[in-house]
Amino acid sequence: MKNIIIYLLLCIVGLSCKDDSLAAENNSKIEGEKDSFRASIPQPVFSAKPEFVDLYWKAWELAKGRVKHQDGIYQSPYMDENLWDDTIWIWDTEFMVLFCRYAPDIFPGIESLDNFYESILNKRPSALKIQHPDNPPFFAWVEYEYYKMTGDKARLQRVLEDEKFLQRHYDWFESLKRGTELHFPHAWIAMEKGKVGYKWGWVQSGMDNSPRGRGCKGDLMWMDALSQQALSALYISRLADELGDSSVSAEFIKRYEAHKRLLNQYYWDEADGFYYDISDVDNSYVKVRTPAVYWAMLAELADKNQAARLAEYAANPNEFGGTYPWPSVSYSDKDCNREIGDYWRGGVWLPLAYMATKALEMYGYYDIAYTNSYNLLMNMYNTYNQFSPHTIWECYSPSAPLPCERQRENGRELVTPDFCGWSALGPISLFIENVLGFHFIDTTKKLVKWRKQGSGEQGIRNLRFGKIVTDIVAKDDKVTVESNSSYTLIINGKEYSINSGSQIFNLK
């Protein structure tokens, strides 16, 4: 009997050891997969706020779960926005391209746009519903940003020359009429071109319950729809220049200039220094201020004086700046819900924040872009750290480190968690481009511009643009660069020639 007991104990110990061994093996496998995943992605260094680095990796891990496979669609895998499994949104996907471009071998951001091009323009059947086909149309801008990061001219050739997707979508958007029925199921089409701009809708514009339009006589003419079409025309022209197609370039720069004249003639209020939506009845201003105004700056439609006035709004804590920057309606607006955000009535949304930040950069307002980006990331991290579940949210409170809430008939409702999705633009893109300061990366020019601030150890490793892979890390004023190829690095206005291999230089 004693021997049997000893035997059973030995078996239990053996099984326990085996379980421990399997657990250790599984943990090792998980860690190995994590290391392999991170080896394909830029690796930020920021000793001043290592919390931002933690949030950065959390965003990528969540984004990895948004890579979806599905039968019956043109492009699979694709990037899913984390709402409905059978539905895709144009502007969510456009914005996701802008962080996916940092790891294009893993994240099919740009490829996901093909599900819209093929379904809308080539009328291919799809298992995915396009909820709002008249969502904001800025394909050309994100195609351009992807091209500058990757140098993928074959992609450019396909969308601009072979299929003419960008030109065709621009024309298609111009031709829409309210209530148009397309060849696939979709929500109501609200877009329709008028004499001085575009009629649209709140959910179609993406700003679902925004107070925009308050007190408007007749239909609202949306300044961002006009600005986004101008943006498309501008970047179709620039992409055509990259391919040496002077005919397309000239045609679309002419269209761009027409949009520019229209916006500045009818939508600019000189007294307030702001582009407002207007009424289609009498062209009167509808004075609700939102960050959508910065589409005009992103499209370079404002002159220097107009841009300066808009930059003041971006810095003003009573408008769009301060400790909790980029509320979706001005803090000074009577309908801004400072308490809970109430979705687009004050909630802080990463797509608008990112777009507006890039608009400020267009005119050289890097300090405001940095301050607002830093404060926004601080709010995102504090929410991640202090609020449970510890994750990244669809949008954020304009007054506390909390997710936004939406007011419903039966009470308040938290917005969607694990939203990476476009909210990854903060921890990834704003962190790399505006907090760390790598605000310009162009493989076609073999050029990186770094607006370095502060001290301590900071920089980025494993940055890939085109065929170049580089580490750029500073410890105070000592900069170490590793690269597999030559390029030009500009740090705070001073130019350095980077060669293949390793080099060290001092900034002072």
C-alpha cells in the first residue's frame, strides 16, 4: 500500500512538472511571437515618458486584432474598424492607413481601400456592406502619404493610371444626388452638389450628433465636404506629378483652384477668422465651430493670415486647445458637453485631432501641434492607466481621463473599447510624428526631418521607409544613427548626411 501511495505521488509530481514545463514552453512561444511582431515595427525610445511607449505597443497589439479575413470580398485580409463585422466605413479605413503605413508588411491598410474602389467603382459584389458610401472622400491624400513612406510606385500606377480609381471616385462623388440608390445595400445618400458647395448629412460626414447646422435656414452647405474634394483634387495632381502625367496634374489643379475660390468667397468669416458652414438659402454663416475647419488648412486653402487665425483657435483653451485638446465642438459653444463629451458634442476624436495636427504642420505651427499632441497622449495614457477596462477607446472625455459617454434616452452609454481602429493614430502616429518629432519621412527624397525637443534618451529604432531601415536615437545631444543605406537626416533645421553603417555626432 505504501508503495502504491509513493507511486501515485510521484505521478502527480511528474504531471505537475510536465504542466509547468508546458506552461513555460507556451509562455516562451508567446514571448517569441511578441518579439517577432515587434521586430517588424518601428520601436520608439522616450525616456521622458516611457508610459507613451507602453501605450504605443498596446495600440499595435489591439490593431493586430483588427486584421480580419473574410470570404466573398475583394481584399482579404483587411483592416476592420471594430464596430460591425459585416460593415466597413470609408473614413475609418482611410485614417487607419495612416498608422498602418509604419508596418505595411503586417497591416493591410492601403489594400483595404480596394474594397471600396472595387465595390463602388467596379461594381464587384461584396460580403461587406459600405454603410455610408458618401463618407468623407480623401483617398488621394492617404494614397500619397502611403506612397511617400513606401515608395510603392506599382500601387500608384494602379490607382491613378491603370484603374483611375482616384479620378473616378472624385467624379462619382461630384455626381451624387440625395437619395441615390446604388448597386449594393447602404444607408441613405445625403451628398448632393449645389451652386456654392455640397449638401450633406451628419452621420454621412462622420460627425453623427454634432450641433453643426444649429439655426440654419434651409439646407446646410458643409465646408469640410468642399475642403475634402479640394484635398482630393490637390493630391491627385501631386500623385500625377510623381508619375509624370502632366495632363492629369493640370486638370486636377484647375479643379482644386475652383474649390479654393469657392471656399474663400463664401465660407470665410473675416470678422471671426474662421471658415463656417453656410445656409443654401442666403449663404449666411452657421456659426458652430468644430475642428472640421482644419480640413481647409490641410488642403492648403487658407492663406498665411487665415492660417494664423485658425492656429490661434487650436491653441486657445476656450476653443480647441488646453489640457484636453481637440473637443469635437468648441469649448465656447453652448452645446459642448464638457461633462461626458456626448459623442460629437465635445468628445475628443482621434481622426479629427490627427487631421487638425497635420493641418497645423502644413503652415509651420509645430509648437501648437506638439503641445496638443502631448496633452492628448497624456489623456489617453491616463485613461488607459486609471479606467477599467484598461484599453484604448473610440473617443475621449473633454474634461477628464475617461472615455467619452453618449447620452441616450435611457441614460448614458460608454463608447466602444479596444478601438484601434482610428484611435491608434494617437499612440502611434501622433507619438512618432509630433511628440518624438519625426514629422517628415519621405523615401522618394531619402529624407527624414526630426524636430527634437527636450533631453534624455529619445528617438526611434527599426524605422522603415522604402528599402531603408534605420535607428535614430539621441541621448541628450549625442545622436547615434544606424542605417542599411544612405539618406539625409535634418535635425532642428541642421542637415546630416547618413551613410550605410553606424555613425555618431553631437548636436552642439
